[in-house]
Amino acid sequence: MLWLKAQPEQTELVRACFYDDPLLAASERFYSSTEWQAVQKLIGAARGRALDIGAGRGISAFALAKDGWDTVALEPDPSQVVGAGAIRSLAAEGAVRIQVVETWGESLPFETGSFDLVHVRQVLHHARDLSQLCHEIGRVLKPGGMMIASREHVLSHRRDLDEFRRRHPLHSLYGGENAFLLVEYLDAIKAAGIRLDKVLNPLESDINLYPDTRDSVKTKIAQKFHLPSPKFIPDVLLSLRGKLINTPGRVYTFFGYKTDSLKHNKL
């Protein structure tokens, strides 16, 4: 990561991944991003105790804490660059309260029903055991608690994994990139006792599109087909187009609730 950040030609990629320094500035930029604004709309006004699994540098944990959540960041890497050390430094400099726990998500050191929200950003596809990780997420959620798993890489066929890894801009640097079939995510989440409310395809949310947006995609389409305005492209058309994308590693977001005492519409 330090090598990547030192390459002038990779500045745009580093900023898009929020790996740029200073970390507080990158975190503030994430907090004001269209991605996080879309997450806020999904979460709504609810507040309580939140668990951010695979917290990395802490940008999501920072955003949750800034929004008023009692936040726990789970991150097994102790690194001061992209791990628990960075999160602690960010919390101190940003004047937010984040409890940092250094362990893996497949065995969470928390009591059953401990959290109102479990947030995982670009994490499920890194799972050593997807079913076990989702089981633990479901276990620590309170009845009716929310789960959001954002920007998860999806495959159409397992044979596409090698192609996805070849195309990924960072896999050659540190390895570890992975992706699952859509049905594998859905089955693991549902088996964990989480009822999915939204399964957002690559063009269905600014969460998946960042640093692009649905509006910018509409503008590009309008220009391509010489339409007078992107307003002529309805949201439903963009969503239908997103379902047809089959690029290896395309990005989906999953949002749902622990199944007990639900009062929400469900898929």
C-alpha cells in the first residue's frame, strides 16, 4: 500500500479507494461522499450500537461514529497504515469514539444480540468462510437489527474468478481479492437469519457506483444516444440495465434485518 501511494500515476485510484493521506481528510471526504449519503438513506434515523467488520483504515467506523452510533470497529490487521493502529489514530484526531477490536469476523467476541447495526464494506468477499461470517453477523444482531454489506464482488460463474483477479487493479500487489456467486451471498445471508430488504445491483445505488453516481451514468447514456437531457432516462431503466451486467467482480450491496419482530417490507 505504501508503494502504491508513492506512485504519481496512481493518485486517482488511491483517492477513489480513500487510501490518501492525511487519513482524517480522506475520512471526512468519505463521510461527505455520495456513497455514504446513500448508506445514510438506507439506515435512516435509527441509532444505537454499531459494529463495523473489516474496518480497515476506519473510514466507515468514523462515519458511523460521526452520525451518532456507538461504534465498534473490528479489524484483525494491527497496521498503522491500513489497520487497527490507523483507526485508533483517526478516532483520536477526529475526536470520535471508536472501540477497536483486533480479531476476525468468523468468530466474533460479542454476546448474541449485541448490536443494532452490523456494517461491512467490501468485506464479505474476503471471508475465509462466508457462511460462518454471515452466521456470526446474524448472531450478534438484535431482533430487527440492520445489516448492510456494501460493494461486494459478484461472479456469474466460478470459472470467472481468475479473470476478475487479473483485472483487479490491486490484486497483483497484495493478493487476497475474491468474489462469490450472487446466490452464494443470498443463501449465506438468509441462512444467518437475516431477511433481505434490498439487493442493489451495480447501477441501482450510488453505493456501488462511487466515484460515479447514477446521475453521471445517466448523463453518459444521454450523450451516447444524443438525448437532450439525462432526465429522459428513468431510474427503473438504469436498474434493469444493472441486472444485465455480467462483468466478473461487479459490485452489489445487500441490506436486511434480523428476522425477529420485523415490521418492514421484504423480498
